[in-house]
Amino acid sequence: MRDWSRAVSQWSVTILGAVLLLLTLARTATDTDDPIIDLTEVALPFVVGIGLIVGGIWLARTTPTARVRQLSKWTLGGAIVGVAVNLWFVFIISLEQVPSGEPIVLNLNGAGIFMAAGVLLGYYATGLQAREHQLELSEHRFRALTENSPFAVISIDETSTIRYANDATEALFGYPTTDLVGEPLTKLIPARFREAHLEGLSQYLSDGRRTVDWDGLELAGLRADGEEFPVEVSFGEYVVGDDHLFTGVIQDISDRKAAEEQLRDHTSKVTQLHEVATEITRAASKEEVYQRTADGVVDVFPAAVARVAIADGDQLVPAASSDHESLEECQPISATLGYAGQSYQSGEVLRLDDLTDTRSAAQSPVQDRESLPDADLAEPQALLSIPLGEYGVVQAFAHEPAAFSERDEEVAEMLATHVTTALQRIEAESTIRRERDRLEEFASILSHDLRNPLNVAQGRLELIQMTGEIDHVEAIDRALDRMERLIKDMLTLAREGDAVGETEPVALRTIANQAWTNVTTESVSLEIESSVQIDADRSRLIQVFENLYRNAIEHGGEGVTIRVGALDGGFFVEDTGPGIPAAERDDIFESGYTTNQDGTGFGLAIVKRVVEAHGWEIEVTEGTDGGARFEVSGT
């Protein structure tokens, strides 16, 4: 039923045209008067009927059914008006001219004329109504879109006068929208750009040429409080009646600009970091790495001064400063306290934006700085503490709060990687040099020290072969014994080198006694004057005492007494032998150096390397009774 009603409505104009056409044909068929007169009376409605049929078909195919229904009402209304006019004309005006007794002829011309007029007026009226409806819908959609938009939307006319502004405009610029309508757009533009805006608009209106791209144009806006801020504007134009309007969609891009600036700053820092890393990589020593690191931190970050502290046991010892001040009077700081200790222990970059709010007894910039001269940094406001792995920490101090950004932490981590890599390279190169020197020592031993006892043994064997005397066997045995000791000491250096295993607290008396049992000690006595404990690798420390005992026995002779005792931060081993001349004390720790023809010259070299591998120091002086005294400190 609904489809039938819709079809009738869609073809209603065609149906009315067909009805009019049928009436004209019926009028012609029933009237027997003069054919010429009949044709004149029905010609116009006949043409109108044909026109309504053809026009109705076109309307049914191109026009919405609702509008066709409205047109059919206009057409039917025209027909009614035409018939009414015709009746009024016939009965009121022409009635007296009709002979009595003759029928009144219905003239269809009026109906045809008014039907044609009705459909034409209806087409115009419904079209105008549709356009007004569409315009109203567009207006509603525009307002719904702009009022709910997070961006400011402003429309201006040809004189740059604001005709419309949405609610977001007030939030962006700080003016109530009612105060903006009717004001010039230049009110929202900084003074230095106003003339250029007006000239550009005038030029476009005169010749249609755009001086700038209207899509995504970056400009500066002016808020009600006088603050300038960056905006992005996209323009569009349209004409309503006689008005030529321009609409701009405006968004605040302050955050984007800030992000872009941060990205440029970050890129610049990474580029600068590459140059600093190149300089650090070229450093030939750890001290040079530390100094270049301190200098580089000031170049890369917005820091007033940077300081490097290296790990030494449970302390962080100042090693370099970007202001190149002397560090001789600086005191070490605890590796577990302060911001330096915190970042060193955690292995993470520590960034503090405002030190005035975070000073405390446990975490104080004073503790981080008291080990360094701070004449120019009495009250630092911001801190960036960068751990350098196991090596220590570098700290950057700034006068301004929040001087360091979150991206600076990423750059700091990259810097730390370059520094630790450079330090590891230097350590590796140092190890390679030591190994090379050790190989050179071995080559020297093979070419000289082992050759001498070998030549002795070979010479004595030749004498035995020539003379048959066996008195030379003792000399051969001594030569072979010396070769065995040389090979044993060489293997000790080659296999163990400077390595020290796990350390543990050990009693000095226990170590001294155990080493004593491992050495042939006939006619030699040992006195131990201390029972302190030290943290050491037990087996390597026993080796130290064994070699010191052998040295005392070889050079002290019969009846020598060896004493072991404690020092402040160390221990000593001395004997009652002839001692070591002062001129020779700097040479005795060199590999191969010996004054005993039966000695190997490696015993004290091994002692020195084991002591230094523990992080200690060894020094030779004169003993209590004039003998040799070896003092080990730093335990």
C-alpha cells in the first residue's frame, strides 16, 4: 500500500497532465460546433496537458517524491482556480449572453492556463524552499561542527572584519566571542604582521593571486593579555549572497614548536656528543679521558662546571674538573652517600631540577661538591649525575633550575657508554703492553739467562767425555737446578701474571707460618710480631711471603732471622742480613735482576706484581738491624 501511494505521488504531475489531456479530447469529441472554434477552445489546454505529461515524467526521474507531491498540489490548485475563474466568467459575466434554453459550454482554457502557472510557480517555490532548507541545514551543521571543534574558527569579510567566532576562540585568544564579532581581525595579529595581512587580502580580492599557501600556514597570534604564541591556520573562502567571506581554522602549536625545539636541541647535543666522543676516544691515558669527559660535559650540556670522581674502594676520588682547578686539596667522598653515590650505586642517570627543594643530610649537593673546589658554584640549582660503570661518576652542575631535560638523560647515557668504552680500551691496551713486555722478558730469559746454565752443563759434559772425571757432575747439577728454577718462575709469571682471585679476611700470622713451612729454612729463624687480619687472596699472599723468605735466605746467609710485623694499613717483612744498598733498591723488582749467581731474578718481580694486583704498594728500606725491610701498605 505504501509503495502504491509513493508511486502515485511520484507520478502525480504526469497523472494531472493526462487528465487535462483527456478532458480536452472529450471536449472536442462532444462539441459539434464549428471545428475551428472548437480547436481554439481546446488548443491551449491540450498543449499544457502534453507539457505536464512530459514534464511529469522528467520530474519523476529527477526530483524527490516529496517535491513532486508539492508540485502536483500547486498544479491541482491552479486547475481549481482556473475552473473557478471560468465559472465566474460564464455564470456572472456571460450568462446574459447565452440564449435561453442552450447548454453552458465549459471552457478549459482557464484551467490549462492556471495549471501551467501553478506548476511553474510551484517549481520555483519548492526550489526556493529546498534551497532555504539546505542553507538552514548547512548553517546548523556549520555551527554544530565549529562549536564542538577544539580549534578556533573565525570568519571574516572582505574588510577583514570578524563576522563569526566559535567558543574555542575565547579559550585560545582570551576574548569573549561577542566582543570579537564586528572587530577587525588585526586585533588578534601582532602589530608587525598587520599591514602584511591587509595588503595580502587586498591583493587577492583584486587579482585573485595568493601570496601565501592557505593550507597549514604558520603564523603568530596575539592573546588578550598581549602574549604572542605560534598558531597554524588553514583558510577557506565562500560567497553568501553579496558577501565574500573567508573562514580560518586556527590551532595553537606551542607544544609542537616546543617539541621541535627540543628535537633540534637534542640533535645538536648528539652532534656535539659525537665530537666529544671522538676526542675522548683519542685519549692516551685514563687521566686524559677523565679530563676530556669533564670538558665535554660542559660543551654538550647547559652546565656551568662538570667534575669526574673515580671509584677507589668504597670512595669516589676527584679526578678531573672542567674548570681545570687543582684537585690536590679535595677530599674523597663516600661511594654510598650523596647524589654521586646514589647514581654510582644504581648505575642510572640522576637528574635533579631544583636542588633547593631536595637538600638533606643524606642527599646533599654539598656532599657531592665538598670534595671539589666550588668557588663559582656556591649554590648549584640543577644537577645531572652520570655513572661511568665501575669507573666512577661525572656530575654536571648548573646555576639555573631545571637546566637539564629528560632528553639530556638519554644523551648522558650515550656519553657514559663512550667514556667507559674508552677506559676499557685503555685498560686493554695496557694489558697488551704488559703482555708484550712480559714476552720480551721471556725472550730475554730464553736467549740469555737459560743459555748460561745450559752452556755450563754442556761444557761440563764435554769435559766428562774427554777426561772421564765425574767431578763435573756437581756443576752440571747446579746448572740444571738453576734452569729448573728459572722455568718455574717463568711459568708463574706466564700463567698467573697479575691476576688476583677472590679475597677474604686472613690472619697475617697464619699466612706467614704456612709460607714458612713451604720453604727450606735450616739454620734460619722466624719471628712474628702481629696477629692482625687483612683482606687478600690467600694463595697469592702465601706466594709473596715464600719469595720474601727465599730472598732473605739467599742473601742473608747462615743464621739470618726473619721478622714479620704489622704497620698502620699494612705489614712488613725484614731480615738481619747485610741489607740492600740504596742505589740498588729501585732495580731489585725488575725481572731477571739478581746479585746471586744462583738466583733467578724473578722472585721479587713476582712479589711486586702480586702486591700491586691487590691494589697495595711495596717499598724496600733498611731493617731494624741493618738488613733488608720490605713494607707493604694500602691493605
